[in-house]
Amino acid sequence: MADTIARANALEGRFLNDEGITLVRAEPSTRLSLRAPKTAVKSLSKALGLDLPQRPKASTAKDGRVALWLGPDEWLVIDETEADLVGVCASVTAFHSAVEVSHRNTAVLVSGPRCETVLNAGCPQDLSLVAFPVGACSRTVFGKAEIVLWRTGSDAFRVECWRSFSDYVFMLLEQAARDR
């Protein structure tokens, strides 16, 4: 019988705490790529225990679970308690697609007074509080990597990215944090 190899956590041990900026790997979470027509939103919201947002850049959060609006029929659902989100959605009979993407994604938490400046080194969006308020989210780019950006506080963001791009994203964030 072959030995199994344990998968290393992406960004294990990576951390930066510099003047006005902190970068840290987010704790493991369950992630779900959810696609559904408007007719399924009410049933899925009830099953997930939070209202799926219906507006661009919107998010809803409740009890360690968040739904980020990515498109008119698309959400990224993140659960910090590592709940079985596919199992939760399996009870819904309305047409939808729920795909577990927990092992595909990882996240970097970016916080501090310089967070907007550091993120704007690789992200073309206006990240001011007026244009991108607390709770706002967006699928965008950071450098050459696709990310999902979620503003979790006035000076805090969660950067979701694919594991395969996580070292690149973290190194670009580090470089931007060190450039003043």
C-alpha cells in the first residue's frame, strides 16, 4: 500500500508586520462556488442561513459564514467553521450548482492604515472607503493573478486567490508593503 503525502498548507508560516501594514495567511475555511438563477436564491439563502446578496460588490455575513456577490447568478460562500456547504446546498431542490473549492483557494488578510495603498500597487480598482466600503467585494486582479477582494473593515481586506498563485500574490503584497 502506498504512503499518502499530506498536503502542505499554502502560505504556511508567511507573515509580515511592517509599519502600517500586516499580511497574514487566513485560517482554513470551507469555500463554495455557487451558481443559481433568481428562482433558487430564496431556497439557497434559507439553507445557508444568510441572504445571498443581489447587488454588485455586495456581501452578507452571519455566524462565521459570508456570501460574496461575484455576478448576477454567482457567489463565493466562505465558512470559517469549515461546515459542509455542499451538504447544506444538497437539500435544496431548486436548480443550482454548488462546487466545493476549499482546496483550490486560500486567502491573505491585509490590514493596517496602509492596506489600500499596498493593494493598489497591484489592483486597479478605487479602494477608497467611498468607492469600496466595508462589506464590498469584487472579482478583480492583483498583479497578474485573479483574486476576489473583500473589504472586512475600514482598514482590512481579505484577498482570496487560487493556491497556485498564493506565493506570487503574497510576495507582491510584501514588495508593495516594503515600497514606500
